[in-house]
Amino acid sequence: MKITFYGAAGGVTGSCSLLEAEGQRFLVDCGMFQGDEELEKKNLDPLLFDPTTLTAVFVTHAHLDHVGRLPLLMKGGFTGHFYATPPTVELAELIMEDALGVMTYDHKKMGKPIIYDEMHIAGVMEAFKAVEYDTPLAVGGMTVTFRDAGHIFGSAFIEFEAEGKRVVFSGDVGNVKVPILRDTEALPAKLDALICESTYGDRLHESSATRQEFIERLVSEAIGRGGVVMIPSFSLERTQELIYDLNDLIERKHKLAHVPIFLDSPLAIDALKVYRKYSRYYDEEATRYFKEGDDMFTFPGLTPTYTRDESMKINHTPGPKIIIAGAGMMNGGRIVHHALRYLSDAHNTLLLIGYQSKGTLGRRIMDGQSPVRILGENVPVHCQVKMIGALSAHGDQNKLLGWIGTAKPRRVFLNHGDPAAKVALAKKLGELGIKSTPVEPGMKVEI
């Protein structure tokens, strides 16, 4: 078995790996690069492999940096099938359509190129085959099994068995005790190689037991100032989990005051339909609420704002209020319009709840930059800026060490992380007696 790392090798985004086995070629993910302008220009580069030579493509989950360039495979002549869990199939379509919408908007406003069209997205969807967790699948001489990664709804790490070897691609590994989602499954025994993400390989999150306490305290403080709470949130998983927690704090535990809450993300609103459809993927607590007839994603005070006109009307509602809007790293989406309006007021709060890639507006604010450039204007950052790591969809260093350590793979290749995170995780794995290698773009390895 041979593996070539084409994306998420020198950084966190653009996941794309080529697996060669049984005389055939397979791809694991094909996502967009996200971050600063220089990084996102890489999405315009030609693919470094020939899509017509691929037998199949396996998709770990539906985040943009894992599925955003799937339509380019169809554009390049790929004629095989894509494999993913049922929720991932449906969520991936929403993500790709949203990406096309962003590209179309940027093309009209700034002349930026559009790299694929509706026909290519339709081609991907026609070629998708849905696969359930823990159900071995025979593809191109390999046995392939999707396991629950606990990262986002429908996410998987994928186990490949071929040529007498067993290799796992982690995709993204979920955090501990995440609402709605089941825990990450254990790695299989006798694992020859693990290709593992390292996004938080050098950091620890707050305790998951205190995630609601953090939300309650920070939101209560912000409400007490009479201001606006801006929460840039990834449309898949982070938003749904946050709504779940707010519902619990407001309706069940009565620990938060009733204030207007706006869900200002068409993509997140559309994704809720998929969550409701696939209730069989819920964890034990969410399943209990569902069977009791509790719609966890609807409660008094929550207003979805789907259209632009509805979004603009949020400005007419006085504080205190909470605005949940994409994008999670503030590199686009409706959150930038709210940031332009509210960042300069000391009564307001910006609550960051996910990874902030280098070069993004969210990262610059997190690092203390002020003023920041938004939509052509210099905006001073006077609001409170807070971050909650326990709300991350990624496992931290301890989660990764525990997950990898129980299986003790013969070799570990670390991708999907900044250099410092990969090096830190590699050092910790070495202390456990596990050999690991941080990968670089274009690196080839043989298992």
C-alpha cells in the first residue's frame, strides 16, 4: 500500500490523500483550502493527480475542507463512485452548493473565478453511495469500513484492509462528550498505519463537563452589559450543538434569561433538516429527548433568519441579543456584517467557539489585532473577545493521545495540523513509544 499526501499536509485544510492498493488508486477526501488569500488561491491550482485513474473516492465527513473540491473530480473526468455515510452525503450537497454560491457572489463583486458549476455538483451527488457505520464494504479488492469519528453529524474514520495490511484515515477526530453525537469509536487492533489529524495536537480544551458553565457565564455576562453576543459558528455541528446547549440552559434548566437569539445562517438552517431526518445517529441523551417529542433545535426566542432581508432586520432589535452566524473563522458569511457593526462597542461580546486558521479575520481578532479590516473599513476591536475550546468539534491533545494510545499503531502519520501542533503531538506520542511522522505536501510513504 502506498499513500501520497496532497492536502492538509502542511496545514489544517484542503484534506486530500491518495491511497494505492491492489493495483488501483483511491482518494480519501478532496477539500478546499481555507484561510488567508494566499492559501485559498491553492484552490485554483490544477489537481496533482489524474481523476480518471481513480477507482473510488471515500469521504470522511462533510466539512468544506474535506468535500469542497469533489466537483473538480467530476470536472476532471472521474467516473467512479463516492462513498460516505447517509448524513454526510446530504450535508455534502449543502456544503458544495453553498461554496458555489460564495464563488458566484465573489465573482460578481470582485471578479474571482468560479471553479465548478451545478452540473459538476449534480455529478457528485449521482455518483454517491451511502454506507452505514461498521458495515464492511468490498471496493476494488479492498475491505473498507466506516467507523463513527464523533466529529460532526455522520463523520467517520475509515478503515482499509488490503494486501495483508490495515490502515486507518482518521478524518477529523471528535471532542469528548459532545451533545447529539456518539463518542468516537475505538481504533481497531493490529493497525499497520494511522493517518491522523493533529489540529489541536499542542493544546488542551476546557473540561467538557464545564462547557455549559462557560456558555452560561459568558452569555450571562454579555447579556448583563446589555450588549450583543456575536457567535461566529461553523454551520455544521458547532451551530447545532450550540443551539442544543442554549435550549437546555434556557428551557430545561432555566439558567439563562430569555433574550432574542438569531440563527443567521441559511446553511445551518438547511442542515437542521438532515439532523431531524437521521435521528438514529443521535447519542443516548438526544435520543431520549427525541422520543419524548422534544425538538432540540426549536425553542421560544430562537428566530431563524434565512433571507438577507430577515438578516438585516436583526439590526432593528435592541440588545441584549445573541447572533449565531457563519462563517466560523469569520472569513466570509453573514458574521462579517455583524462584526462590522458591533466589534467597536465595548458592551458587546465576540465568542469564538472553533479553530481559527491563520490569516482569517477570527484568528487576527483572537491574536489581539485592532483595528481589523472588514469590507473595506478599518474597525477597532473594543468588544470583549472570548474563546471556548470545549465547544470545538476536534479532540484536543489528550483525546488524540488516548485514542491513538489504546491501539498503538505500528506507524502514525500526522496531517491536518499546523507544524507546531504536529511536532508537539509527535513528541507526546514518542513518550508513549509510538513512532509518528509529521507529513509534508507531496510526501509519499509505503506501508
